[in-house]
Amino acid sequence: MVFLSAALFLSCADEKKETAATETTEKTQEDNFEYLVDQFADVKVLRYKIPGFEDLSLNEQKLVYYLTQAGLAGRDIMWAQNYRHNLEIRDALENIYTSYDGDKESDDWKNFEVYLKRVWFSNGIHHHYSNAKLKPEFSKDYLNNLVKLTNTSISQEAMDVIFNDADAKKVNLSKDADIVLESAINFYGPDVTTADVEAFYGAMEVDPNEPIEIGLNTRLVKENGELMEQVYKSGGLYGSAIDEIIVWLEKAKGVAENDNQATALGLLIDYYKTGDLNTWDDYAVAWVNSTEGNIDWINGFIEVYNDPKGYKGSFENIVEIKDFDMSKKMAVLSEEAQWFEDNSPLMPEHKKKEVKGVSYKTVIVAGESGDASPSTPIGVNLPNNNWIRQAHGSKSVSLGNIISSYNNAGGSGRLKEFANDEEEIALEEKYGQLADKLHTALHEVIGHASGQINPGVGTPKETLKSYKSTIEEGRADLFGLYYLMDPKLQELGLVENWEETGKAAYDGYIRNGLVTQLVRLELGDDVEESHMRNRQWVSAWVFEKGAADNVIEKITRDGKTYYNINDYQKLRELFGQLLRETQRITSEGDYEAGKALVEDYGVKVDQTLHAEVLERNSKFTSAPYGGFVNPDIVPIMDDNGEITGFNITQPESFEAQMLDYSEKYSFLKD
């Protein structure tokens, strides 16, 4: 990973699926595996392998299969959550795609195909990362004609919204917006306002010591002028899909590797049946304590980044096989978590006296769905409920085969374009991948697990409001950045040259935060996505604060802008100062300071620089976003219908897998 590398090494379940924007080749020198499946618009679709699946026992293979099926059963929930018209629009577009027998060489048809692929990739009609509504490059008249020619059913409202300006943002975090009313995300009825949400959930009383995640698995709507929650559960909202999830989870429980796994799966099933958030907490505790076995999973309504108010969880599923070699190497960070906390620049009162069991593993992904697919995180840290993390610890994983696929599908063209000099390029090429992995680990294991909130202060969701997500991701980033330039990493045997590895990490982060991530924005746009904001406000703050000592130098050469780090140790000190302040903001619930940090440094874009970056980037053919098709795990049956083994096959194409999924897993159709 050689371009936008910082975008990868801070990624986590919280990180909304960012990939390195590298030059892509279909095959690598190491093997003939074709990593590139398709490329369209600003997206490339890749494949990943499942190394080690063949070494699992038959029961373990069954467990993997049942868990992946449980995830795919809930696939349509994510589509419905993203926007209320998504499923209807997808069904219409797919019917046209499979039924139309007219001219398929015209520009209009090719643009239709691209639009459909973009909708598939984003699980709806809003961009998976920018949240802006996707713009079709064909006319409404053309689509109307296709509808007639293929006898396709679509309502007028759904047809209109493809082309008009309504519901323009899936998530609108502008400080000038009613962020609930003006967000298209389907966690709230279309007439529910921010004030409604704050009043409704503000009136709820929860146990202050063990608070449930109120609103996590519901849609808040108005009925006859009264606010009420529609609960995601069997017999409730999305019940038909949830019933299918339960079927596969029951099968998975039957082949669990141990009693702890079976207990956790049983509680997850009970949660889906009842929608009870106390049961969800019981499940989360059981899951985080289920650390034995070769198989693990993430399943549920989990990440809240799609909710402008941070209450509602998006459905996701990731099935994981332990990578024994890498997990052993990285476990040392978990063992040393307390040392990192004790020696951090946090104020003493904000440090945890005891960092609870943070487990960190590198895993092999066997399947993904919902919010994790096609666009995926590369690292995960869960559970999100802070009291569970403090009392029982958390699990952090790095998705090893996903990272490997990105690495094997990459090139170095953009690095050479945006790096300041040959030394920066050489450091990235030699140490960049290791720096990425270490920052992912430090971000997840140490960063998210660090720090504590002052007694009597509410949760960041309550105190920091819409800035909670970007402040938390920036805080974890800064923890990792501070320690990436520390000889402790070499003492622990994690690096051979701590200083050079740290330099590569710092170069990549500043290069991305101030320059290269701008390729993801349309000219004139503000930065709205939480992780992009945090990379910019971290980078812009240290650049400004270090100006007097020329810590980071802005260089213009041949009409091109570069940033060069002149003093890495002083930059580390600045990262430490900002980490201290960011933790203070979190610990004290200082909304105004958090707002000022994000708005002053993380939102606005230098339009002259942005235009320059887009022009420099235009010569590269590889798309700036990436995601994956899933390998197909196909059961082998005997004459009695019993599973005797599995074949792993790769889908022929992106569109083939998407159509196959729609045929097999559309459980929310009327």
C-alpha cells in the first residue's frame, strides 16, 4: 500500500471502508491469482483468498459457512437502512438489466450499467463514502423508456428521486443543517427532526453505570404526530430477514467450537428474537469473553456512523478465521497495553488505572455482508459500548487477507507523484506496509482502549454529539501516531528500525491528511466523512502549530504542492499535545472545544490546492475506492443431503455475484 497509506492504517470497523488509491494490475508476480474483478467510475472491485480454510475441521468449515449465510440473509437490511427507496430502485434496475434486449452498445446503456454497479457497490443510491447521491449519466426519459420496454415496476416517487435534488445526502453533518431531517438515511421517518431525536432519547433513563445503547436497533418515526420506535426483531421491522438470520445462527450454534461460542450465539439469537438491548449487552459480554477457537464473527446492528446523531446501528457481518502466525506476533501489543497507557501524554486523571483485556489478532476473512461489503474495513475494534469495554475488554482484529489483496493489487505511480522526494518514496516502499499494520494495531488495541471519561460526564455521543465519531477516530489515530516514533516498538521486536518506520508512518499520514485524500472529493465540496475529517484536522493542526519551528514545510515546485517533515521528533511532540487535548475534550465532554477543532481544521478545503490535486491525479487510471466480491463457499452434499465438505470458488464478475445475491437473499420484498 503505497498511496493514501494512512487511510488504511487507521482503518477500523469505525473507519468507513477506505482503500489505497493505487495503480491496479490484474495479476501479481507472486502468482496468477486475478485480484482485479472490475473497475468503474471511482471504484475498483477486487477478490480475496481464504488461506487456511482447507486446514479447518469439517465442523469448523460448517461454522464458517453457516455464519456467512447468516450475514447474507441480512444483506437487504443494510439496503433498507441506507434509504427508504433503495430496495425498490435496485429491483427495478436489476429487472431492466436482466430483461432488456435492445441496443447494449449505446452510451446510454453503458452509463446505465455503470450506475447500477455504483448502486450495488454502495448498497443504495448514495455514495458509499461521500454520502452524496449518485448522479446517473443518462436521462430520465431514457430510463422511463427502459422501464416500459422491460415491463418494470417502479413508483413515480422512486423514479423521480433518482434524478431530482431531494434526499441529496445520505448523512448530512453540516453545522448549518438539521442533520436528521436533511439526512436521507432511513433510521428516522422522513419528517423526524434533530430536535425530535434529542427530546425523545434525552428523556430516556438508563443505568448510568451500565447504560444500554439506546436506539441502536430501532427506526424512530412519527405516527399520528407521536414519536415511536419500530424495533428490528423477529416479528418486527425487518423481521422476515431476521428470521432467516436466526435459522443460520441456530445451525452455527449447533457446530460451535466450544461452550463459550455456543453461549454467545444463543444470546445473539435471543436478541434477534426479542430486540432487547439488555440481551445485546449480555451477548456482547459473552462474545468479548469468547476468545478460544479458530473461528469468530461480527454480526448485528453495530456501527453508528451512518446515523448523524450516533444512535442507530447499521447491519453488518464479518466471518473470521484466525491467522495464527500474525496473531502471535501482534499479541505483544495487547500484553503491553498498560505500559502504553501509563507512558502516554494524557493528563494523569484521564489515564486508565487498568486497561482491560484488549485482544488483538490478525484474521482471515471468510465472508462479509451488510455494512462491511462490498466496501470493507481492514481493522475492527468491538464492542462499542464503553462500559463493556472498560469492564470486560474488547476484541481488535486486523483483516489480514483483505490487506494482502490491497497490497497485491497495488503499484507506486501515485506515491511518486505526491511524495516530496526520493527519501520519502524509499521510506514508504521499505517500511510503509509495516507502518500501516502497526498503526492499525496501535489505533485499535491501544488507541480505542485508552483514556477514561470523568465521573459524572455523559458519553461522547451525548456530550460531543455530531462530532463524537471524528473526535474518537482522531484520538485513536493520535495514540498510534505518538507511539509509531518510539523505540519501545523495536524493544518489543515489532520493528527492526523504529525511527525509519516512524518516519514512513508520519510522511504517509501528513501526505494523505493534507493532500492526497482530496482525490475523494468533488471540487468545491467540504470534508464531511468523519474519518476524512479527522485526518485533516490532525494534520492541519500540527502543521499550523509547528509553523514557527518549520516542523512541516509546505513546498511548491513546478506548480505542485508538497509537504516535507523537517523535524520528526517535534512532530511527535505535537501529536502528543493534540492527543492530550483530544482526550481532555472527550473526558470532560467539552463540546465547544471539539466543535472548534473539527470546524476550524477539518471541514474546509483549500480550493486551489484541491483543483491542483485533482489535476495531478487525473493521469492515473486506478480508482480511488476499492471493495471486494466474496469467495463462494459451496457445500458438497452426500446422497442423504449431509454436508461432507466445501469448495471455494471465485465469482466470475461483480454483476454475477450481485444478481446471485439478489436472487437468493432478498428477504425484505413485499
